Amino acid sequence: MKKLVALFACLALSPASAEEIAAADLPARLSADPPEIAVLGEVHDNAAHHLNQAAAVASLRPRALVFEMLSPDQAARVTPDLRADPAALGEALGWEEAGWPDFALYAPIFAAAPDALIIGAALPRDEVRRAMSEPLDRVFGPDAPRYGLDQPYTQELQAQLEAEAQADHCDALHPEMLPGMVAAQRLRDGAFARTALRALKTTGGPVAVITGTGHARNDRAVPAMIAQANPGVRVLSLGQLEAEPGESLSPDQPFDWWIVTPPAPREDPCAAFRQ
């Protein structure tokens, strides 16, 4: 328990550089002080976020691109010929079948680092399902303590995350499902962190991680787990958030840098639950 308390005490400290930045400034700031691992968050269906990620990748020139959206098997299908043909690449990856937004949104990221090793970080669905009913350290494997996955969240944080999971699912989840939803998210955070560190060791870096903004949080997600597992690695987290013009967001965000964009046009995701 002392280990867990010490970890969260550390994670509660915001980096001195934490600030909102303009998207246009992102490439220059990255090139001025490149990290070893950049965790680049996104709202998945926001085209502007992917263009910002592509600009960051072009500036960072990573040796490896780690994608939340790809499994290792999918990533292994990427070839130089396919990378020159975005439509063929998306088809070869089975992108549409996997349920992600249009591959055309992500194609600029691949194009921004044509020589980078493509690495898939997605876990098999059966492993994620196991995390919803089995102890996380058993599912994750022997190095679970290295990523803090052998310790439970505090009761307060667990309750907060269960409430967030319920809100994210339109208040439609049975309460018994909520602990499992939180555990699955935590398992995936650990998997992305482990994959990023392995990519850094394999390639020498830098490494760019393409993932949802929730996974880019410094307080408990991928950057926090990288810091837990290897405190010497220089990590930068970028959160991308949405707000209507004139809408103000909290100035205290759990990222090193964050960018705010208008919301992407989308249908109400909760409409189906109100019918």
C-alpha cells in the first residue's frame, strides 16, 4: 500500500510545463525539445486532431509509431508498397471492419513518418474481457508490478472512474459492469505503456503513441505507467480536447500540453438509448 500511495503522490504533481498550446506551435515545440516517447492523444473521430498528430509526428520523426487501433498482427501487414496507397493500406489492415473512424482520417499520420516501424498495441478481445472478471496482475502477466497493476485504485478514485465510465456510456450500463470497465481501461493503459517501452528499446526512439486522449493522461494512464516502469524515460503527453467557441475548460488538465479544438460534427451517441 505504501508503494501505491507513493505512486499517486508522484502522479498528483503536474509538470511545470503543463499548459494549453496552439496547434500551430506544436511542431516547433516538439523539435526544440524532443521526448523519447510522445503520447499523442485524440478524440477518435475528430479530423483536426489527426492532422495535429501528423504534424507532431513529422516534427518528431519517430523511429516507431505505436497505434492503439492496431493489433500486432495487423501492424505486421504494413509494407512500403501499402504505405504509398492509403486506400489499400486501410483495406489490408481491416480498419473499417474493426469499427474505427474512416481510415482517411489516420492516413496523414502514417504518411508523416514513412520509414517508422509500425507497431500495434491493441490487446486481444478475450484478454480485455478477462480483465473484467479476473485480477489485473494475472491477466497482464509477471511484470504487472512494474506498471503498478498489482495494486488496486483507492476507493475514491475507483468510484470516480466508475462514474466516468457510466457517463461515457450514456448511463446505460448495469452497475455490476462498472468495475470491469475500469479494469479493462487500466489493462489497456498498461499494454500501451509496455508496448511503447519495448518500441523504445528496440528502435532507440523516439517513439510516438497514437491513442485516445483518455489514455494520454499524466495522472493515471500511459505516461504515468511509463514513468512507473522506467522513470528515466523522457515522456511528453499531449491531450486534445473539444469545446464549443466561447466555452471554457478547466485550466488544470492532466497533460504536459493540450490543444482545444471545436467538436467534430457527430450524431448524438446517446440517442439510441432514449428511443
